[in-house]
Amino acid sequence: MIQGAIRRLSLRGLTIAVLALFLIATVATGFAILAANRVTVARAVDRRIAVVADLVLERDAGEVHLPTAQLLDRIATLSGQRDTGDVGLLLLGADGRRLGGNIAPRFALPMGRSDLRQRDGIIGLSHGRALVRDAGEGRRLAVVAETEPFDSHRATRTLIYLIGFGSIVLIVIGGLTAFSMLVGRRIADQRATVEAIVAGNIRHRVPLTGSGDEFDRQAAAFNHMLDRIAELMEAMRSQANDIAHDLRTPLSRLRGQLARLVEDAGDPAQAERASAALAQCDALLAMFAALLRIAEIEAGHRRAGFAPLDLSALVRDTAAMMIPVAEEAGQSLSITVGVAIPDFVGDRQLLTQALVNLIGNAIKYGGDMIHVSLDAAEEDVVLRIADNGPGIAPEDRARALRRFGRLDAARAPAGGHGLGLPLVAAIARLHRGRLELDDAAPGLVVSMILPRR
């Protein structure tokens, strides 16, 4: 359970947790040391005043109780000695009257040991300990001594503790803050690199500081991994592009020959077969064009064409342009642009192509009603194309977004090369967004979610 909680903590949460635990431990240690110091001083003072009380009340052989005069004489003698000169002595009679001594407390002291404060009214004593013993015949002997060697000693000692432990706390807070900022900055560098690569800049790398520390070595290993991935991707992309380029030329020649066959065919059956072959050749050329287009977009080369544009107007005009196409197919196309987004930054041509592809898919595979809408959240804009057709089963949606991910279900009765949605998904990723497929109940809703900035 504890390990799971630690894994769920963020860097900031872990730093705060460590700091909180350290503060609790430091404050508890300070209070424990302060309390132990007070207890030690109090015990030492108790032993001392007990010795003084024994010296005053010590009886000779055969004596039951010492006379008052002898007690007072001993009190006077001890009061003048160097090692007991700071000890307070008081002899009280059976009626509670003061018989002698060098102190006069404001309040009666209880039998046994007790604490003294400045309110007890003993001159020169702010904090101390008292010991009251029976001196016989109803008399009581009180012995007091200071636990603080000078005035305001406790405040001074508390201040020392605050400065000492406070400096430790400040040093640890500063260290944890610096550590958190360092780790946070290095993590932010890696996150920025990942975001740049997801956006299509495969050449972006984590910056190195040159310190050779653990973070630099990890960043170097991360960059080496990215270099290797980039090499593999570039090799695959080059092979695919080379194949597409190499095949386009013979396919173009083949198309030209098929077109001449269609024109020169004298037999209607032969002309029909040539036309079918020409249509298949056109489909192959369109597939290779789409492959090259996706490769170009995923390489990030089209980011140079980004510029501010009015996304609301683009969606409205492009969807309106597709209304006649939908009506010709016997479908109804409606448009709802509920927000103005005049300052969107992106590639106008690619966004137009993405919207045309999505509406074209809805016309080709959807039902008789298509709805295009544009909405905005705090950080994202959402372009949705919904239809009331057969839809795509949840288990098939990931396949529909892959290249050549053609579906054999009712949604794809007319066939296709399976590159339409992957092309739109690549355009969304180029704009740091994503493409999502959901259930329109009935039908399919395709959402292109793009960040506003």
C-alpha cells in the first residue's frame, strides 16, 4: 500500500511529503531536547536542595528534634557559604509564621517538591524548584534554588533552539527546492522533446548541460534512442517513398495506355473492361498519392506552412461546399459553428483536406443525415462530423485509424484503400491534436481535437 502511494505521488507531492516529514521530525526533536534539558536541570537542582535540606535538618546522636535556634543558626551559616549562597532557605513555625531564612515567598509552599515561578514573589528568582520538609514540632523547612542561571535564560535558550533548528529547516527547504527545480527542469526538457516529436519534429532532442551527471547521461541515452528510432523510421519512410515513386511512373504509363484503349475500343464489352481497369489504376495512383502525403505530413515538413487563420470560417465554407455533393447522394448535410476562432494557427490546405475527407467518408459510408459542428473548450477546439449510418464497432476503431485498416463490415460496402482516416489523423497530429472515433447512437461521430495555441 505504501509503495503504491509513493508511485502515485508527483515530484511536487513527493517533495512536499519529504519536507513535511522532515519538519515534523525536526520540531519533535527540538521539543524533545528542550524537554530533556529542563528535566535534567530540574533533577540536578532537586538533588542539590535535598543535600542542603539534609545539612539543615541533620540531627546529632540522641536528638529527636533540633531546637529552632540551632536550625536558624545552620540556615545563617549555609546562607553565607559560597557553594550554597544562591540557595533560598525558610523556616516556618507550626502556626505558619516565618521564623527565619533569606526568602519570603508570596504564597505558601506545598509539602514535597514543587515548581516556582516569578509570581511566587521570591526576589531574584524567575524559575526554580522548592523542597519543603517537616522540621519537627509542626515546623517546616523550605529550600529553593534557581533552575535558570540568569534572567530571561529560558527565552534565550528557546531563541538558540529556534535559530539552530530553524537554520537546518531553511537549509533543507532550500536544498529540496533547488532539487525540485533541477529535476523539474530536466523532466520539462524531456517532456518538451516528447511533445515536439509527437507534433512531427523527429529531429528535436533533449538539451545536454555538459555536466556529465546522471541527468546528462540519461538525456544522452534518451537522445541516442531517438536517433536510432529516427534512423529506422527514415529507412522505412524512404523505402515506402521509393516504392511509391517507383510504382507511380509505370502506373502512370499504364493509365495512359488504358485511356487510349478506352478511346480506341470498338467493342463495347472491351471498352467496359478497359474502363474498369482504368478505374482500378486510378485507385492505385490515389493510394500511392495518399501514402506520400501521409509520409510528408508525418515528417513535419508541412509545419512551415502554418499561419493564423479563421478556423470558424474555414469549417463553415468547406462544409457548405460539400452540401451539393451530399444532396446529390441523397443526404442532408447541416452545419453548426457555435464559436468564433479567428486566431487559430495551422495549415489551411491540410485542415481543408481533413474536413473534406471526413465529410466525404460520411457521405460514402454514413446514413442520410450528416452534421458538422465546431465547438471550443478552454484549451481545445473540437471539430465533429456525425452521421446516422451503421457506425464502427468499438473493437474496430483502432484498426480504422491504421494505414490500410479497411473494414469488412457494413460500414465499408464500397471498398477503399484504408488511408482516409490515417491521413486525417496525421494532419491532427501535425497540429498537436488527435482524432477520436465515438458512437453517435446511431452512427459514427469523428472528432478532431486541436489545441487552440
